[in-house]
Amino acid sequence: HLHGLNMNLMMTDLFFFEKNGENLVGCQQNISELYHLLIFSKS
């Protein structure tokens, strides 16, 4: 449940930043780092 919640929050953030277009590059970098952490924590 925890991983699913994190994924939903990250996807929501990604959509939000894409829609607003503010600080897009920085936010995508942060989200990418979160994805890597999520993947590593699963294995």
C-alpha cells in the first residue's frame, strides 16, 4: 500500500507540474530521483 501511495502522489505531482509548466526541469529531476528510490526500495 505504501508503494502504491507513493506512486500515486508522484504521478499527481508530475501531472501538476506538467500542467503549470513552472520549474518543470527541476521538478522532473526530483521526481526521477523519487522513482529511483522507489524502485531500489522495492528490491
